[in-house]
Amino acid sequence: MRLPPFKSQGSIHLDRKKSAAGLPIESLGPSPLMSYSLRQRQGHIAVPRVSPGDHVLRGTVIAGGRGALDPPIHASTSGTVRAFLEAPFAHPQGRSALTVEIESDGLDRATPPLDPLSIRDLDRTRLIRRLQEAGIVGLGGGAFPTAHKASNETPLHTLIVNGVECEPYVSGDDQLIRERAQEILEGAEILARVLGIQNILVAIDEHLLDALAAVHQALKAFPREGFRLSRVEGRYPGGGERQLIERLTGREVPSGEIPQTIGVICQNVGTLFNLGRAITQGEILTSRVLTVGGECIRTPKNLEVRLGTPIQDVIHYCGGLLAPNALLWHGGPMMGFEIKDSLSPVTPRTHAILAFEAPARPPLPEPCIRCGACNDACPAYLLPEALYRASRSAQLETLVTLHVGDCIECGACNVVCPSHLPLVETFLFSKEQQARVLQERERAHHARQRYEARISRLERQEMERERIRLERKVALEKNSSPKILEAIERARRKQQSMIAAMPKESSDDELN
Ligand code: SF4
Ligand code: SF4
């Protein structure tokens, strides 16, 4: 029986425009010059482990993660470390970061794979260590280290396999599911088994019929109970983590919390595919599947590309651009951003490279007409119109009350706004401001705590000194003869009279 798809609330319909849909994944070899940005999560710079002139293989660690569970950065081909330099990477503001350049030797030799792990003996500690050493991160666009997710010890009951590729043009996950459904489910099974998860929900966009069929077929060969295939309504942003969890489990992830709080973990299909390979074959993450598309790409493709490949080489492989001044885009058209420098390398975040005609004249924003369309479209149940007003007048308290931090930056409000207001851009700025204010508040709170702790420490010390003084006095009085006590009293009186007789200026001098 064909069940109706899970409905998306507060979402919009977008033209799918998936011109690469159904095209088999092609493999693109390494470029002559590969580059690896050392900027990792939260702006941390990974610690270099190689020097210029060193020879590396595919899989050699070129930089170690900062945090204990942050993955290292691996070379994705063999060659020679040419330089360390400040170079651009794909970033919304076109920032640059310390980058390692490797000149490929054309041999593409690899380090031996890590030892395959027996699934039966696998425990959480070994899983986390393997995910970390194999460099497994989320491939849905966030690149969050999977070892971090797996290390959270909150009891879990549900794993959601996210195959809802809801952004227009993007089709890499769809094609991966069609070609590798079995391995994706194996990855899900390993994660669920180690984390003690009972239910695995495989969520697929209702439009991806071949992907649905592939998962359906793969599930037949799977002995495990608890797997369920869920068709999700193909509206945007159906694949947003929090929205998907709520749709499939009926439970909302509380504001400011992570899904594990309610016993759920969500993983992208590409992440699970690579997780499975890291465990069963000891394979290190050195490439990813992505879509190259958009109206200005000559031949749209689904490609497996080595991390570190310059974006311009990927575009060249797809026949180049149809318009010389095309707008290059990193990620999906809704949540991605403009690529400022086409030499920026492919990273685990790069799930799509798109090219569009640059708009001749973008429509000018007009005043809000309070139509409420943005409120209806918001999948996070926010009030974009009220947020916009609060942002414009910098009312930070109101922004916090309206939960600006819960905005997932999906851009649905922008699409429906008849006044062409830059809503999401304004919220991004407000979120940064809010984060700064919260940080300052946290710092002030911390400083106040330290000050109060110091005062109470000084008070404690003074009381302790007083106690010791009293104890000594009592002991002295107990053990001394009246003659000695008289002498002490005489000395005290003499000292007091000397202080009283001291000239005023000299005592001030001493004080100064
Ligand atoms: S960008 Fe933010 S405010 Fe706008 S619809 Fe998406 S979640 Fe809601
Ligand atoms: S959609 Fe645009 S015009 Fe309508 S209420 Fe929202 S911000 Fe105002």
C-alpha cells in the first residue's frame, strides 16, 4: 500500500530544476595543484603536520584537528607540499585562511587503508576513534564532526537517515541513494547498533522515485527490524534537520537544544555511506559526491570530487561556463552563497557548485505591507515580519524573545515576500549581534562570579586569621604567668603611645 507522504508545515514549493538528476556519478581525478584550507569548525585553525617539501600520499595527515574529537585533514592525492599560504576558501564573506598547497605527482598513490573493524566487536569508543581518524564529517552541508555527534551519551531511540534533498538543482544525494542504497543502510545499521538505537527512519523526498525504489529494494535484503522507509513531501525546506525530526517523530527539538535531547540523531545519506566504508573497509574521507549544475553550466553532472580540488577545475570538467560573467554559487541556491574566488577548493561542505546568469537589476526592496506570507512560509514557526522590524530597530531583547537564534536561514521568507525585503540577510546580521551580546553577557556574568568569589575568599582568609589570633591569645593567656601578661600589656601600651606621638607629616609620608 502506498502511504501518503509526511506533510511539511510552513514550507514553500520551489521549481526543482534538477538537470543532473539520474546522471550516474562520475569520478573526477586529482588536479595538478590541490589546496586544503586549515580553517575548521568555529574558526579554529588545524595544526599543520607537514612542512614545505614533504612528500605525501592520499590519506596522509597534513594537519591535526584542534579539539580532541575534531578530525585531521588528509591529503587527497600523492605529491609534494609546495607551500603554506593565506588563500581564499568558500565562505559567504569571501574570507581567506591558512592553506596547504600540494603539487600532485600524477601517481595518486595512497597510504594503506586503516584496519577494517569487526562490527560485532565495535563499541562506542572504537567507533568514535575510527570516525575521528578517518575524518568523517557531516556531508549535508554542515561538516560537523560525526565523532562529536556519536560521543553524546544521551540515550537515543531513533536514527533518521536524511535523504530529503529539497533544494533546487541539487541531486548528488539522490544519485548516491540510487547507486549505493545498500552501503548507506549498512552505515545506518552500524551507527544504530553501536549507539543502541531501535528505530531507523529512512526519509526520502517523495519525488525521488528511483531512490525510494532503491531503498525499498535494499531493505528487502536487510535482516534488521526497526528500519522504516518514509516518503517526505517534496517542499522546501523538507530536509532541514529540526523540521524533518518534527515531521517524522511528532516531537519538537526545544529551542537552543540539539536533537539528541529528545533521543533522536539525524545523519545525511553521504555521511552514513562514508561512515560504513570507514568501519568496514578502513577508508579515509578524501572525496565527496556533489552536483555541478545551474543554467550557466554547459554539462551538469553528479561527480565524486577529491577534497582540495579547485572549484574552477570542477567547472572545467563539466564543459565550463555558458556565460563568462556567470554568478558562481557554493551549495544550493537557497542556503548557499556566492563563490568569490573560483580557485577556492572543494571541502566537505561543498555539496553543489552552481552557476547562474547574474541578475541584471535585482528588484528594489519596498516597505512591508504586513501580508503575513513570510509567517506562513517559516518552517521554524518564527515571525519573520516581526523579526525584521526588531532587527531594523536593533531591539536585541525583542529579537531574543522572538527566537531569532532558531532561524535556520532557509530563505523561504525571502522567496514569498512581495516587497522583496532582504529578510534572511537581516536575520543573519541580527544573529551575529545577538551572539555577541550573549557572549558579552556571559563574560560579564563570569567576571561578576570571579569578583564575588574573590571577595568571599578574602573574607574567609580574614576570618581564619582572626581565628588563629584568638586561639594564640587564649593559649598565651592560659600558659603565661601574670608577670609575663603584665609585660605584654606594658609593651602594647608603649606601642600605642609611640604611634599617637608620631608627627602627622611623617605618618602621611609613610602611608604614601
Ligand atoms: S530564513 Fe529564518 S525566518 Fe525566514 S523562513 Fe527560514 S527559518 Fe523562517
Ligand atoms: S512577506 Fe514581506 S511584506 Fe509580507 S509581512 Fe512578510 S515582510 Fe512584510
